[in-house]
Amino acid sequence: MKKKNGIKMGFLGLFFILSSCGAYNFSGADIGTAETFQVNFFQNHADQTPGSTIVPGLGRDFTTALQDEINNLTSLSLTGSNGDLIYEGEIVEYKVVPMTATADQSTSQNRLTISVNVRFYNTTKEDADFEKRFSFFYDFDAAASLTSIQATAHEEIFERLTQDIFSASLGNW
């Protein structure tokens, strides 16, 4: 019986400690007084960078990934306009380049790189605004076609890019 009461008291104490922290959250996000966020559509302008290509639907997929990241890590509400926090930008690079060669001078590994230019506006704290380029890559076997690894590569790259954007805009560490 004492053990059961001790566990209940422990949970009750933990509840009071966490609830007294107010705006604390486990992601470390510093949302300040913001209540809403919006992520404007990221246009795919990768074709303007030499060696880059356009992938249909990439802008939509990245925009959704960024919305999901912020939605999952904060208590902010997603809105279509007049958000307290505004993310916008464009995809500026989508490039596959050979990375390593074999003894017979053929490529053994390729690297897919995606770069995005992001403009962040915090209407509740204007000194937090920035414009910054974020980039990440995915290495894959040169024998594999891009279409065969594309879904996995996009998922991994988007995860890293959205984490980096989140950290730059709302990170509190």
C-alpha cells in the first residue's frame, strides 16, 4: 500500500513541477507570446542553379514537412494567413553529384543535395527575424537510380532540414 501511495505522490509531484514551468516544452522551443504560425508555399527554383533539376511536387512535399515539424514540436496553431510566426522561401538546389570513384574510374557513390532559402518572421519579436540558406544531403550507391532512392532520400533530407530550420527559428539552447 505504501508503495502505491509513493508512486501516486511521485506522479503528483512531477505534475506540479511541470505545470509550474508554464511555457516549458520538451522540444526546447521558444515560442514567446506567439500563438499561430504559417508556412507559405516553398516554390521550387532549383532549375536556376547550374546542375540542379526540378522535381515535380518537391515544393509541396517540403512545405508539408516543415508544417508538420513545427506542428509536432510546438503548441502553435497552423494558419493560412496573419501568423505570428511566418516561414517562407524557396528550394534553390536539387543536385546529384558523384562522390567517390572506383579503381576503374567509375562512380561508386552519388550525393543528392537539397538546399532551401528560408525567410523567418516573428511578428511578436522582430529581432528574431532572419533569412538563411539550409542544405543537407543523402549519399547513395551509384548503381541505384535516383527514382529508386528518392522517397527515402527526401524523407531523410527533409527531416534534417526542418530540424535545422526549427532550431534556427525557435531553438532555445
